[in-house]
Amino acid sequence: MAREKIHYHPYTSSSRPAALSQPQLHQHCLVCHQTFDPSTNTDGSCDIPHLWHSDAAVLDASFPGPDPRLVYFAKCCDAVHTSYLNEEDDDEYAQAYSRGQSCYVGHHIMDPEEFRELRKSSRLVFRSCGSMKCADGHGAWRFQEYLDMDHQVPLGYNATKTWDDEGGNGPAIDGVPYLQARVGRREDVERQVQRRCQEPACLRQE
């Protein structure tokens, strides 16, 4: 009697063979690099967070208050995150995201062409299976380690400078639009605001 042919899926974490005649229960996601059951693949199954310049808050120098508005830029794409600083409690509140908290949230992707289109929006976040070495079944673990890395991506004036109200230094921006190219040194930006508007009533409102 002829032996049954077996099929090895290149991205499964187990080396145990599955009979070719049996249905394939797991597929590999090109985005998060996890294996998944196609029958449970929904629009929220795959969720990849933004990578933020979380230690480099940018002061909106033209915001009139009462609490300072801080702007954070994503390292991965053009997403922006704003908040307000309660200086008494040294705490931030009213978090707002221009494009949500995720760089991608949707269904798991198996189609290489669909993945290539998605990758055009961020080569930093969306990594190929080759770079994550998914063939050995540990791509999802490597991808999570990659997301947790401290990616050094330049931010306008200086990504190593944190905003410091007492010292009066750090990066700042003169109101909207919030673009990384408009980030500058706080003292320079504040002089720019003063030249543009001499009266407090002229300051750009929210």
C-alpha cells in the first residue's frame, strides 16, 4: 500500500507533518507573522501599533493654554498624537490620535501583493518574512522583539532632546499643521510666534 503524501507548511511552529489530504487549519500572516485559523480571520484580528517618539514631546508654542499642549510624532508614518500636560500632577490627559493608536488594524494578510501595497505606507513597521526569518516558526516572536526596539528615527530639531519647561529647551512647533519638518528649537519657534503675533488674542486657537 502506497504511503500517504505529507505536506510541510514553511511557517508552522511545529515540525510535525500534516497529511496533504487534511484541510490546512492554519495560515501565516505576512503582517504580524503569526499563524492563524482562516475561519476566525476578522477585521480586527491583526493589530500593529504605531512606533512613537514617546520620549521626545514637542511643545505647541502657539497654543494659549491653560495647560501646555504636547505633540508626539510617529516614527513609522505621519500619524500624530496630542495631549495636555497637567503641570501640578505632572500628568498628561485628553490623549488624541490623528490616525488611531494602530499603524494597521484589520484582517490577517496572506496575499503578497496586498502586503506590498500596505508596506508602502511604512517600511519601518511592516517587515518581510525573510527579515523576520519566519521559516523556523519564530517570526512572530522576532517581530515583537523588533517592535520593542528603540528605533533611532530623526525628529525635526533633535530626537534626543526632550521638552523641558523649566529649562526652556527642547523641540517645539508653531501650531498646526503638525508636521515633523516644522519642528524646531523652542527658543527659535517662540520668537517666530512673537513676530507673527504680538497680541495674546492673535495666538492660534484650538
